[in-house]
Amino acid sequence: MNAHGFSPTHITFASVLSACGGLAELEYGRQLHGLIIKDGYANEVVVGSTLIDMYSKCGDVDEARVHFDMMPYKNTITWNEMIHGYAQNGCGDEAIFLYEDMICSGGKPDVITFIAALTACSHSGLVSLGLKIFNSMQQQYGLMPLVDHYTCMIDCLGRAARFSEIEELIDKMSCKDDSVVWEVLLSSCRLHGNVTLARRAAEELIRLNPQNSAPYVLLANMYTSLGRWDDTEEIRAAMLERQVTKDPGFSWG
């Protein structure tokens, strides 16, 4: 582009920064940041928000925060990127502090804000706070929870083995035909040995995709680890009867 005499715009810089973040190319991202400052785009909100995303994805969340604090103007996307940057780097407390700062400064959270905040709660074990934030979505901001919000909460509650609350949540949600919800639940059940709820999750996954071998295999492995050999054989028999084949393993080596 430069060789053909075209000067990069703020959209150009945002696009290339996004590519650097996706590839975790921190050094290229830093070089690009230098060009952005030189060309006078550092305070442009789209570029600034993408810089925060790039540094966060490359693991340099401190540099992301430095740039966030330097930005003279921030929109909802800017706040979301920084909250999510903290969340994906395991800084749950910092993410929630920033979420609360956003609210106090008059910012209006959107559905993406809540995904970022709930992800932070899930990864950092902030279960009670996660429930409070989840409930505030509809009660305070009039936002209906989407499948991603339910998935975050199921993961958050599942990590803490609070399965009765998960069942209450599942019974209320409208997205029962989304496989990701049941996959997250099955993973949590396997971690804590909750066979009853694991079976329900597996049955839902089988209902949604009868030829998917994963729920059969996960449930069978769970039974095997608990020494429930009859149940393991029952799962294997069901796979044979329904002609479900286990996906073969492979190696990149």
C-alpha cells in the first residue's frame, strides 16, 4: 500500500493492529504503534481501542492500560476492550474495578461489556459478584442475557460446584438448543464428578447432534473414572446401536 503511494488511514492501522493481535505479534504491534504516533492517529478512538486489544492479546496488559489511561476520549468499545483484556489475562479484580469505574463515570454497559465482566468473574472465581452483575443486566439495564452470558455464568458456577444454581439458571434460559451451554456444563460436571447433571448435559448434546461422539465418550470416561463399569458399557452399547463412531485421534508431530 505504501509502495503504491497510498497513505494509511485510521482504518488501515486498526486492521493491521487487529492482525498483530490475532497472531500475538507484539514486536510488530509496537512498531506499528510507533507509526501511529508519528502519523498522528494515537488519539483516534478506533485506533486506540484496537491498540488496547492488540496489547492485551499479546499478553502485555500493563501497556494496554497505559494507553487506555492516556486516551483523551473513550467510548463503550474502549472500555470493553480494556475490561476484556484484563479478563483474558487472568486479572479478574482489575477487570471488575474497571467495570465499576465505567459505571461510575457515566458509561453505559452493553452486552459485550457484560460478557467481558462475567468472563473475568468466571476465570477469577468471583461467583457472587458474577451473579450480581448477571442479574443487573436485565434489572438495571434492560438487557436480555444471550447465550454467551449464560455460558459464562454456567462456567463460573460450575467451577465452584454450585450445581443447584446452574439447574435453576438452565430452567430459566431460552437458549436451550445451543450446544456450547451443554458442553460447558458437561465439562464442569466431569471436573467435579456430578454424574446426574453430566448425564442430562450429554443427553441434550446427543439430542442436538445424535452423531457427535464427544458427549458419549466424555460420559463413558467419567463413568470409568468412578468405576461404574456397567454404565460405561451401556454408553458403548448405545454408540453401537446408533452407529456413532469415535473421532480418531491424530498428531501434528
